[in-house]
Amino acid sequence: MRIFGIVLAAGQGKRMKSKLYKVLHPVCGKPMVGHVLDVLEAVRVDRKVVIVGHGAEAVQAYVGDRAEFALQAEQLGTGHAVSMARPMLESEDGITVVICGDTPLIRPDSLEAMIRMHVEQGAAATLMSASLEAPGGYGRVVRNAQGGVERIVEQKDCSPEEDAIREINAGTYCFDNRKLFAALAHVKNDNSQNEYYFTDVIGILRGQGEKVLAYCTNDPSEWIGVNDRIALSEAEAFMRQRINRAHMANGVTIVDPSATYIEKDVVIGADTVLLPGTALRGRTVVGEDCRIGPNCELTDTIVGSGVDIKQSVLSEAEVGDGSSVGPFAYLRPGAKLAGRVKIGDFVEIKNAFLDEGVKVSHLSYVGDAEIGKNVNVGCGAITVNFDGFNKHKTIIGDDAFIGSNVNLVAPVTVGKGAFVVAGSTITKDVADNDMAIARERQTNKAGYAEKLRGRFKAAKENKKSP
Ligand code: UD1
Ligand code: CA
């Protein structure tokens, strides 16, 4: 059986009071429409159609080739929105899932269970519902005397009796595709908002004697439709909890899950410990037996196993097995550490490869560089990579020693096993095993300190006596 998915994503989301289109607001780092597409992909739909309108270009740019698009130029309601997919899907045979772009917490297993129920019981339509203590704002599921689903009534059109109904429409449905488009033709806009409500297809199908079912979810988060920033924060909290629990179930220790922020596509190995204030974003991958935090932010960063990272910010970086980073280090795009590298406090690394066993322990900037195995970069040593116009490269061979406070003015190469004396400003290449010293020779003046103190004292006394 072929399955099709229609995602409603054309609304502006007025209640968000935002310049960003509603479905592009991120929940745990991923735009809501991205979460919804993940769900459709997890149940392996054959075709996905995203209905775009407000911010169509931005939504299309984000979704890219994950879906086909239908434009709803004017937002006349959810029913009108679904009908935009008519030319694309009308003549297909199969099941069509309709899902709102603002319900990021729908779970693939629930959708799958709903589709199974729909197929097994031969329904024309099945909707996802939930029973809420405070159902305000959602459409209500009206049932008949036998307990069957009869229709959906929107909050704004509810009679007092309907207003008291606790069972709400979660905004996710599946249909027999042909029956869906046939029923959709009968939807009118004679309601309090003069909108074509998609929800009316339920009553229309029932009126035609069709079988309509409700799949009731008991997950307290799943039904959240994000219409405003309050719901956005609730969705974020539920999603965060769901993600963190999945990692804990896989063997990751999260010391304080309420203060650990892991985006959805992050991968973490077993026996890794995350300390509070840690954010793992984008396509970050962390290996096993690591200790990360407190207060670390890793974005699109690959971390090996047995790595220790404290109080640091890493972005598009790679950290090899057994390395340690921080406290207070900054690894910028292109920073690549091989195994057992040590990066200490107040060190910044950008676009540089540091081979096995390199140590940059304190107060350094390493940019546009290649550093060989077991090199020690002393405190305060830096690569001078920018001449005001262009960036240049620094190369340091295996086992070299760079003294404290050295300036390596690029382009420059320091050979294998070479020794650069502290305080040197290196502008010429250093050959393998050479020692380089580039600083003013020191002169000591015997007893001169006593002389200086005498002068200072005299000057002070002159000032006092007028
Ligand atoms: C909708 C349902 C309601 C349900 C709730 C679940 C209708 C009429 N009501 O209400 O029963 O309880 O979702 O969250 O469907 N959209 C378009 N084009 C339009 C209008 C809306 O694409 O012309 C999109 C929006 O971008 C949004 C989705 O459809 O992603 C739902 O629209 P929204 O206005 O949020 O509907 P609700 O009032 O929440
Ligand atoms: Ca909504």
C-alpha cells in the first residue's frame, strides 16, 4: 500500500509575533517542519507534499529536496491548504497522512500504530486524539451515542456542551486518499472564522456513512500544536526530555537532564558523562567514555572516545581519542586534533591539524597550521597567520619544541626536532634539529637597581619641599 504525506506549513503563525515563519521556529535546534518530515520519513511515506504560503521561499529553502511543494497563495484555512495538493495526489491510490507543520512532537511509533489501526479496521479516516485536562484552543472530537467519532468542532465554534469535551484533535490524520479528496470538495467556510476547516472532512465522511476512527495517544506531549511562544517552550522542554531519555536508555550518563541541551541528530556513545550546562548541537558525534562539561557548547563537532572537554566552545572541530580540551578553550572550524592531544586553558585553534600527542597547554592561538607529533607549544606562543591582507600557513615538524611567548610569523616552517627559544619572533624557516633564537641579547648592569631607587627617592622629596 502506498502512503502519501501532506504537511500544512503555509500559515504565518500570527500568535508567534515573529519575523520567522512559524514552522521554521526551531525545537531543540531543528525547525518544526523538519521534525514533522522526520516523522513521515520514519514511517516511510512514498511521497511528501509540503503546503507552503507565508515565507514559502524560506520554507522551501529549508526543506530542499526532502519533499514536493504546493503553493497556497492565500491562507483560507487548513481545508483549503490540503486541497492545494489535489493536482498532485488526487489520482493516487493509497493512504494519505495529513499532519500540521506545527506539531513537532508527533511520534513515528504513534503514527505507525494509527496507520495500522486504520488499515486493519478498513476506515475511511482515522484521526489522532488525546484526552486533556485543559483542552482550550484545540478542536474537540464529538462522539455519538455509540461512542463513535461523529465530527470535529473548532474551539471558536463550540457550544457550551462541546466546550466541555476533553478529547481533542491532535491535527494528524490518515485517509483513504480518494475518499479524502472527494470529501474535501464539500468543505465550506460557513463558520465563525470564515475559513475552510480541514476538520470538516471528518463530519462529511461520517455523513456519507463512512467509517471514521480515533487513535487516542496517551503521551502527554504528543498533541502539542505550537501556536505561540509559550507552547514553543513547552514543546522544547518535552522534546529535550525525550531526546535526553533516549540517550540515557542507550547508556549515556546525564547528570542534570534539565540543564543539558542535545539536538535531535546528535550521536553519543555509551558511558559518556555529560555535566550540566552542556549543549550538543547540529551533527555533533561524541564517542564512548567521554566526559563533557560543565558548560560546553559543541556544534557540528566530531569527538572520539575517552575525551575530556571542560568549559569550552567547539564548532566544526574534530577531537581524537584520549584528547583533553579546556577549561576555557575555543576550537573553531577546521580545528582537527589527532589522538592524545592536550589543549589547555585560553587556547584558540582554527583551521589547524595537531598530530598525536601535541600539547598546547596555555594561552595560545594556533591558526592555519600543521603541527607534527608530540610537539610542545609553550605558554603564550602564537601563530601570526594574518599579514593584514592574506592568511598564511605555519608548519611544525614532529617532536619540535616551541618555547613560551614565541611568535611564528607565517608563512614559516619549523623542522622536525627543532627547538625555538622562548620569546623569539620567528620569520625564517628553521631546519630539522636546529635551535632558533630571535630576540634582543640581554645586558645586566651591576648594582644599577640601587641607583634607580636613589634617583626615585630624590625626585619624590623634591616634590614635597616647595
Ligand atoms: C488545528 C485544527 C484543530 C486542532 C489543531 C491541532 C483546523 C481547522 N483545526 O487548529 O482542530 O486541534 O490544529 O494542533 O484544522 N495552515 C495552512 N494554511 C492555512 C491555515 C493553516 O497551511 O490556510 C497550516 C498552519 O501553518 C499550521 C497548520 O496548518 O501549521 C494548522 O493551522 P493552525 O492555524 O495552527 O490551526 P489550529 O488553530 O492550531
Ligand atoms: Ca496549530
